[in-house]
Amino acid sequence: MKHLDEYRDAARVRGLAAELRRVAKRPWRIMEICGGQTHAILRFGVDQLLPPGLELVHGPGCPVCVTPLELIDKAIELAFRPGVVLASFGDMLRVPGSRTDLLSARARGARVAAVYSPLDAVRLAEMRPDEHVVFFAVGFETTAPGVALALKRARQALIFNFSILAAHVLVPPALRAILGAPGNRIQGLLAAGHVCTVEGYVDYEPIAREFRVPIVVTGFEPADLMLGLLMCVRQLEQDRAEVENQYARAVRREGNPAARALVREIFEPCDRNWRGIGRIPMSGLRLRREWAEFDAEQRFPLETGQVQESALCISGLVLQGAKRPVECPAFGRECTPDHPLGAPMVSSEGACAAYYRYGRQHV
């Protein structure tokens, strides 16, 4: 299959790995930002082909994992409201809030509908005019255009029994927070190709310069990842810190201008809490004032009580690249995919789930 088989060719991947071993003269610590990259690295055994001194750590690039507890609690509260249906992507249903998750809430009578796209939620609202449908809008820059389009369609079709609970987050502010944190040891970054198909990588260029960290926009197949690592290590060995685009078959520097314009028409940046990390300035998206009629938090008075992660869970350190999943004392014991203590163990892009699924259960 074009653009798939060639990037999974074992001989090509082994050749890139050999070149990486030749180029890497010193030990380096590189973070892959996206949870999809983490799963691909472990699924295809990319980590087992690396030179001994090259360490991969896992970043905050799982939007399900960083959605704050208080927003999950609000989603559950909405699902129990009479006349309200909470629509969500399926990967949010088992993510624990402070007391329970959406799937368990549905078993107790909450109105929760799994949908494949925001437009499905709009169609659900159109079919149920006597109910109000709230879409739980989770995701990075990748999913925001779809939500923006759904809102425009709802307004055009006069579907006003529809709103969103906005939980979108932005990657560049999170990278600044991680790279600027005391004790940070990240020396290079693999940026998520699918995010950059929308936003491009212009915003990554000042980050690379400011923190002297090479950033390589990378795809998700084994050859993509190995070539991205090779490009990153070459920069490190040559004392360069630039943004390079390995994923040129899908990503342009300016991204998708039409999608970016649509998002900026409807959303504006805001401060946002990141689960396990804390509050990051201007790292979220909220609806602009002229779209407030579609804001579930304004339509419905919602209260957030005290929220607290499990004392055993170190997911915040995993999301910041400070710890690996297997360094958590609860990993594979108190915390499993069937009984997750934190979001990274249950999310389809979570690092803990990847380590568990692919048998990386030893330090």
C-alpha cells in the first residue's frame, strides 16, 4: 500500500537504525510528544533498535490523559442532568474522574452517547429536539477544526439544543512549560505529525531557538520514527537546534490555513489545567463570546468540588517525561487497563497502556 508498506519495510528501518548507531557518539535524551508515537515505538520495537546511550521519554501528547479531573467530573454531572445527553468520543468513557468514569455513570443511568465525530453529536441533537446534547470536545489542535465545523453547522441549521464542553489543549505552551521546568533534561523533541498537519510548525521555531532543542516533525510508522530520531540526533551531534520536517508528505510549515482560520473564528486561547501537570497559561481553547450560546458551562451551572488524583499514581511525572511508566509502584499491580488509577493506563494513546500492552514491564 502506497505510503504504508514503504514506511514499514524492515530492511529500511534496520538500515536507518544502523546509521543512527553510527551517528550517535554521545548519550541523548529525546521526547516523543505524542502518545500515538509512543504506541508505535513499542508496537514495532523501535526502542529495541536504538544505540545504548539514546533514551526515549514520553510526553504529554495524549489529550485524553491531560484532560483535567474537574472537566471529566463536569461531563459526568451533565450526563445525569434531566433532558441532557452527553456525547463523547469512545476513548473518554473509561477515563477516571475524581470519583467515577463516564462508562460507569452510564451504567447507573446517566445519558452518555459514544460518537465518532462532532457532526454525529449535531445530528443526534437534530433527531432529539426535546433533549439537549452536549459534546465533550477533547483534543489537541487536530480535533478542534472538526468541532468548529460542527458548531457552524449547528448554527446554520438552527440547532440550538446543542453545545460543547470545551477541553481542547494546545501543544506549544505545554512544551514551553516542560522545557522551562527546573531539572528538565529533554535534549530533543519529536513533534506529532498529525497536529502539525493542522497547525504547521511555525510556532515550534521560537521554542527550538529559545531552549536550544532540536525539534523534528515526525510521522507514526517505524521508518518515520527512526528517520525522525536520526535527524534529531544529527542536529544534537552538530550542536544545532532547528525545526525539521520528516513528515513532509503530510505536513507543510504553515499547516492547513483554512482549518486554522476556522478554529480562530470560533475559539480563542485561554489558561487551562492539564491533568497531572497543572495550570499552563494560554494552553487551552475556549469559545469566543459571540459563540457563547453553544458553551455548556454557560448554559448549565456546574460546580466543581475538590479533585485529587490517586496518591499511588505518578501519571503527571510520566506526562512530563520525568518518569517512565514502569517506575510507578502501582504499574501492573493496583493500576491495570481493567482498573486504571490514571488516564495514561486506559487511554488508547496513554504511555502506561502502551507499556502494559506491549510487555515493557521492567525498568
